[in-house]
Amino acid sequence: MPVLPSSITDPLWEQFHALIPRRQIVHPLGCHRPRVPDRVVFDKLLARLVLGGTYQQHADHQVSATTLRSRRDEWIAAGVIAAGVFEALHQAALEAYDRAIGLDLDNLAVDGCIVKAPGGGENTGPSPVDRGKSGTKRSLLVEGGGLPIGCALAGANRHDSPLLRPTLEILGRFGFHLPDRITVHLDSGYDSRVTRNLLTELGCGWRITPKGTFLPINHTHRWVVERTNSWHTRGFKSPAIVTDRRAVVQAAWVALAGAVIVIRRLIRKAWTAYRWDTRTARRPCPIRANS
């Protein structure tokens, strides 16, 4: 049984396949052993993204754990950005959503989320919410509707405030196609003069919950980033429990999860506005935290 419906995996694969550079065969006889098809490896990586576990647990007669890791690293190294083809896939999904529906970049929200990282490695540190065990923090940036734009990774012991600059700098991937006025919605952990000076430097407005003030989250615009953090941690096991030690691999899993979230929302929103040959008979269900 597939871990994701074909209405999501098929368009994801079509775009991913277009981003993979064509392989140059230099051996005079081609190859001694047939290469495992890229689609098989991609489906296995999607299964690990959703179900978690080790690469050995997802290996079978079609592909080995070594091939899964080597092909993953090959695709990461093939891109010009940190997470390679995976981050390019996420960006392509965002651009497709922007053309078809429209991203709300006038309102942004940022928040940190701490997850377990039992194996340690890069971007890990003692977790203040898990008895000092190894953990990773994701400083997540979302647009006004809650779609993930990107995140900055750091150790679980890092404060949210210093991660704000690298998180907002992710907007640079959109080039000059940004609104003239951007409002950033933040919680009380960012309530400081340093944060306001940074947002002023970047030309952004802000709405920050004051320290010592209880304000229900549904009375602010920050609830969308909390919901997206739930999608990441409850919908995908690999970003929820980080077992990869290298930073580029950790970023690749988060980017792949972001691409799935964006494509799922795009199909749901476009179902009522567009018609296409493979359009499902029923409108897709909304994204849920435990889906």
C-alpha cells in the first residue's frame, strides 16, 4: 500500500525527475550491473519520510540500503543549493502554488520547534524540553496560509531569536518577487529590541506578542506556523525523529516534507478552480496533523 496517494506522488515524481541531472555513463560497456530505476529509489525515500525507520528497514529485493543512501547523496550533491534536488523540488512546488493560487507573502510567521535527534550529529544539542537529551531545533518560516517556505536548523539548546535572521533570509530564494511591505508575526520569545532592529533593517513590519502577556493563539496570526509544525512532526516520521547526522541530509528531509505539504494543498485548492485529465472525482481531504 503506498504511503501517499498517487495524486501527490505522481506530480512530485514528474517534477523531481525533471530536476535530476542526466547521468553521464563513461564506462565503455555501459555498466556491469543494471542501475536501480530512480523512481524505485524515490518511492522508497518517500516511504522513509512518512514512516521513519532505518534505511535497512526500507530495503528489499528491488533496492539495497546502500543504494538508497548513495542515490540520496547523489541527488543532494547534484543541486546548487544546500539540500540539492530536494530543496529545488520544494521551491518548484512553491512557485507552482504561487502561479495557480497565490502565496500570501505579505504575512509571514516564524517559530521554533524542537524534535528528538537520538543519534546526535550536526545541528544537535541538549534539549531543554527533553531532560537534556540530544535534539534539533527547526526555525520554521511559513507564509500567511501556513505553507512552509523554509527553515533554519540548529541545536535544540539554541534560542529562537538568533535564528530569526537566517530564517528570514530564506526569502531570498524568491528574488525580487516580494511584496513591498511584509509583516512578520512572532511570539513573545522574540520580544526584544534586537529583533525589532533586525526587522527594521530588513524593511519588515512586525506583530510580536509582548512578554508576560497571555494571548490565545487563535487571536493572533501565529497559529498557522504552529499547525505547520504539527504537520511536520505528526505527519512525517523522519523530520520528527532525526536520525541522520549530516546537516544537508536533515535539510533534504525537511524540504521533501515541505514539497509534499505544498502539493497536497495545491491539489485541494485547485480542485474547485481548475480542471485537468487526472483530477480526482472527489475533492481531496484537508491536511491534518495526524495524517
